[in-house]
Amino acid sequence: QFLDQAEGKASTARKESEQTVLDIEDLDMIQTPESLLLSTVSGEDTQDRTDRILLTPWVKFLWESFRNILELLKNNSLMERIYTDVAKRAFKFCLEYKRRTEFHKLCDILRTHL
């Protein structure tokens, strides 16, 4: 239930981030002077900035949740089924959000738990 809520918040943040970009962009003025200056200086577009503001905290929270749950369940043989379900969900998380470094960390975590 905890992971379901965290995944729900992360997907809501992703949708909100995409919707914010769609709402911000005006058809008459596609790039404001501020966004043009920011994109020139930082090299990132509006979607990248809104993702960093809205989506990243939830993705980080979800990753920390997966790590903590796996760490708690690693030594309990009665919770082995739940452990495998959480590990599978963590792999899906890495695929969905394209998190390569977290995928490698997850592989290392699972390897050390064996």
C-alpha cells in the first residue's frame, strides 16, 4: 500500500510536469525572453526544468522507498515472496523512469542480499 501511494504520486507528478509545460507555452510567443536566455545558458528546455522541480523529488522518494523496503526484508525468510514482488516493482520503476544508475544500484543491492 505504501509503495502504491508513492508510485501514484510519482506518476501524478510526471503528468503534472507534462501538463505544466503544455499550459505554459503560448501559441503567439513560443519562447519568452526569459526561457530563451535560460535555455542558452543552461542548455535545458522547459520540460527539463519542470521535471527537475516537480518530478525528481517524487522519483527520489520512490527509489529510497524501494531501497529501504528491500533492506528491511532481506533477512526475513517469511517475507521472501514480498521481497521478490518489491524487487520486480523496482525493476519496473527503473524501466519506466529510465533510471540506469538506480538499475545498477538495484542489481548491486540484490547481489549483496544473496
